[in-house]
Amino acid sequence: MCRTAFAKGWLLLVSLLIFAIPNACWSQGLDDLDDLEDLDQDVVTEKPFEPGITVDKWEVQLQIGFMSLTNTLFGADQIIVKWDAAGKLFADMTIDGSSSFSPQIRFGRNWGHIGWQSTLGMAMGNFTQRVSNVTERSVSGRPGEVVLDETDPETGSLVMWYQDQALVYNILTKGRVIPYVLGGIGAQYWVIDSTYIFNSQAAFTYSFGGGIRIVGDELFSVVFEIRDYVATVQHRSDAVFLDSQIDPGDDTRLVNIPMTALNPETGREEPFGGFEKVKNNNIWFSIGLVATF
């Protein structure tokens, strides 16, 4: 009788365990699932990067390139090109620029296809003088006393500062490669280390061009650009061609040689009237880095 009661007790305990353990595990599984769902709700899924134009953010561009200043900067016919004790030389003279190193810094913003850029740049190069049709005016009247040496034609440095406000049209707004065109207006400011120039000159400028932007990530892109800066410049001539010492031992005794030219009609030496306006097309090639923030 006691064994029978004991056996029944064990059967009841085992039955309770068989029923309770699965239910406990199932309840724990439901609790874990609820915790995972709560975790998923707290996690914000990051949107994958889509290359293209970043809208409504500021951009800074640093670009380096070369600007073609190879056209004639200024010139004149039968202007004085040399003076010494034996006399003077007059010639048709031009000052030409060269291909010049030209960095830029830009600030801008894009609103999709349309963008805006503000540019500050400079071009640093050299100039060379060319002379032809040389006319001699010797003091004695005998020809061949005033000679133009190889080192006489003037050479020197030039710097052109320029600023520009431009509108940009992005042909595409999505993708790794974004072609674009742009055009702007601004000003040039010239500093030329030449005897013939009185002071630095400023000129109104308009520009147009295009390029390709290669998008790297949200922050950085690389650009390749070609642009033409067009300006009509009229440099002011100096009134004095040369300050020369009368006495090599006394630098206070100077003589001023005025800037003059020969009148083709009268053949007489007259004060120089000034340089003509010159239209310059300055082609600029560059590569740059764009930072977006």
C-alpha cells in the first residue's frame, strides 16, 4: 500500500515536470522574441550612399592649373627701346605673356542642376619683349653708333589676380561622373614688372567653360576643368622710359629719359600717347579637390 502511494507520488511529480518545463522554455522564447523586436525598433537603418551632387551644402574647391597668357599684352609702333650716350633706338615693340601657373580657391553651393561658385585666383608667369623695324637716332648723326644687344629686349615677371562669380549647370545630378558647364563675370588685376607700365591695371572679365566632377564619397570629389577668361585690357604707360645716372659715382644725379615715339608722318620724336586696348583670351586648364560640408 505504501509502495503504491509512493509510486503515484513520483508519477504526479514527473507529470508536472513534463508539463512545466516546455511551457517555461516557450515563455522564455517569447520574451526573447519580444526583446529582439524592441531592439529592431531602436536600431535606425543607415541609408546607403548614392553618388551625385550634394544639395544645399557648402563646397570648398582647391584647384591648380595653368593659364595661357601667350597672347600680346601690349605694344606700340616706333617706341623708344634703348638709350645711351650715343643716342636712342626706336622700334615696333610688343610684350607677350607665357603659360603661367594658376591656382584657385572657390566657395560654392548646389541646388541640384543649378549651382553657384565664387572664385579667387592668380596667374604667375613671365613676359618677353619682341622688337622689329629698329630706327636709330644717334647723337652724332652717324649710323651704327647705338646697337641693340641680345640682352636689351626686356624680360620680367607678371602676376594677374582675378575674381569671378559664376553660375554652374550640372548636366547630371546622380552618378560617379557629373559633367557640368559654367559661366561667370568678374575682374582681372595685372601687375607687370615692365619699364613701360605706370601701374597695375584692372579689367572687366567674363568666362565660360566646362568640366567633369568625379564623386568619391559624401565629403570629397575631384574635378577636371577647362575655362576661358576673356578681358579687354588697356595698360597705362609710364611717362618715363629710364632713370639714368649722369655720374656713375653719384646716384643722386639722375636724368629722366621720357617715354617717346617717332611720328611716322613727321619723323620727329614725340611724347608717347599710350597703349591701345587689347583683347585677351586666357585659357585655363586645371585639376582640383572639392570638399563638401
